[in-house]
Amino acid sequence: MADHYKVLGITKHASKDDIKHAFRKLAVQFHPDKHAQSPKSARDAATLKFKQVSEAYEVLIDDRKRAAYNFTRYTTNYSSNSGNYHGTSYNNGYNARYYHRGGSFYRPPPSSKRFVLNVEAVLQYMMTRGFLLNLAFAGVLLGGTVAVDMSRETLWKIRNPGKSFEEALESIEKNKARKDKQ
């Protein structure tokens, strides 16, 4: 993932007006219609840059998307592999981490990814609207189950005063036994 702030040439603390101004300037500069008569390589490069600028603008202009981007960017950059993180390469818009060991740089294979518990990410997930709605629904179901269970016992006591459910089952079993003997 390309750094959206670098793509637009702004700082992390830029205002919405700064973002709009930077986007408009770069959009005019790299718009595909402007490069329609250019050679194919220049046209493709301008189109790619225009897509990057548009994506950066779309993320940074929306407060929720910007906050999520900043959060993932922060956790990605600072949760390194035991201090061996050495750099980031932006290759075709993809974020590739390289590590330094034994005098050379390498990129670990995908199978060496480790599970890291990120408490902030878990808390952020737990505060999403979908999670909270599911939690409320589960609470309603659990409350309903408890209410039905309690009301069943209460109704039994109202209809059968002085007898517990177990005593009633014992008397039913005795009556069955008597009928079987006859």
C-alpha cells in the first residue's frame, strides 16, 4: 500500500482544504485525458499515478477512512519482528517489508508470518456497530431464555402448590408402576 500522504505530497496533519488543493493540482497534472496524445509508456505512468492520487484522496478526505488508514499505518509500521525491521519498499504500490540478518536484506516468505495479539485492533473491532448489534441480539436471546426458564418454574409452582417438579415425576412413575402390575 502506497503512503497516501506522500502520494499527495502533504503531511499527516493536513486539513481537508490542503488535501483538496493537493488532489486537484495532481489530478489536473496526471489526468489521462491530458496525456491522450503522449507515448504509451507516459500515458500508462500518468494513469497509474492518477489512480494512486484518486485513491489517496478518497481515503484521506473521509474522516472515518482516514482514521482507519492512520490506525493501520501506525500498527503496521511499529509492530516489527523483534526489532529486525529495517525498511519498507514501495514496489508497484505494494508495501514490502525487508529484514536485515547476516549482512544482507531479505523478505521472509509468507509462511513465516506470526500471530501477534493486537489489543488495540481487538478493541477497535469490539466497538464496531456490527459487533455491538450482535452482542445486543445475543443479550436479548439470553435474557429471553432466562425469563422463559424462570416463568416455567413459577407457573409450575402456581398450578401445583406444595409439590416440586421432582415430586410430581416420582408420583407419575409410581402410578405407571401400579398400572403395569395390574
